[in-house]
Amino acid sequence: MSRKTEPEMIKLYGTPPTRVLRVIWLLNELGLEYEIHPVDLLKGEARRDDFLALNPAAKVPVLVDGDLVLTESAAIQLYLAEKHPEAGFIPQSLQERAQMYRWIFFLVTEIEQPLWRIGRHTFLYPEDKRLPQDAELAKRECREMVDVLERHMQGREFVVGDRLSVADFNAAYTLDWVDEAKLLDNAPRLADYLQTMYARPTAPMRIAEAFAAMEG
């Protein structure tokens, strides 16, 4: 009789405070065991041949689950939630799933992108490549989109429907990033929502904690 082989441990490549935190949150919520393989972006480890074989875009996070290699944090979140439907993080109704996708895409394209521009032009790019005027424009754009989400969340406990979904875990990390950029001051509902989400026992470290750990 042949023995059943144990399933391989999930591997997660990346290092906080990057969007690897989004994936860690879902893994924690689902109670899954996983191995973290640190990738130091500042040391160029994402440009090594072995990592580029996993993600030619040279970005984190990367999830390896058996034969599956998956990049893009939001896609990984959705994959994990769909693989474990018992957690209920994917809405059952088509309409609510559509709204979940809507807000995830909104967070990634309308809020995250200006945050990246701010980061690039304040500390990521070499000083001679930074454009302070673009950083200021990105701050204004980010505030406008945060205001859209602030209005949406009035009277709501969750981003979609009456229970947690992937949109909430995506939103919480993104809003923590907004908070780090000091752009959450005019969004009291989102500030409260952020605190509530990170009070969950399964929440990963905050971005500020991750930066502090790096400096330490």
C-alpha cells in the first residue's frame, strides 16, 4: 500500500512592510500554516535569478502553494479565500461579489497607485530622479479617492454586505498605508474602521511596526 504524501507547506515570499502583509492576514484568518521566505528588496534580492523564476516582475509577494505560483497580493487574497470557502470571505450572492471586486480594484488602482507615486518621489527614487510636484499631485489625488471610500463607509461596518470579505482585509492594509502617508486625517470613519480591523487577533503587524523592526 502506498503512503499518502503530506501536502507541501505554503511558501510566502516577501518581507513586511510590503503588501506581503495582506497575504499574511488572510493566512492568519484562515488558520493556515506557512513558511515566510524573506526577500530584501533594498538589497536587490528580488532581482536574483531564483526569485525572477517565480516572479519576472521582481516584486513581492509571491505565494507558492503546491504547483501553483501566484503573484499580486489581491489575487493571492482572493485565491486563499476561494480555496477555503468555509471562512465565508467570498460573498455568496453575485451582486455582493461584484461589489467586493469593485472595491478591491478601486483600492488597488485609485488609492494604492498615488501612494506608490508618493513613495517613489519621496524616498524610493534617487534624489535626482524625484519629482516633488508629482508627489504633491499624488497626495491630492489620494485624498480625493479616500474621501470616496469615507462616504461609502458611512453607516457601514464592512466594505460589502453585513460580514467580512476579502475587500476588508485589502482595505485595512491600504488604509494603514494611507495613514503612514498622513492622508487619513479627514476620514474619521475610515480611521475608526482601521483601528477595528487591526484589533483583530489575526491582524498582522502595522506598517509602522514593520519599519521600526527594520530599523532595529
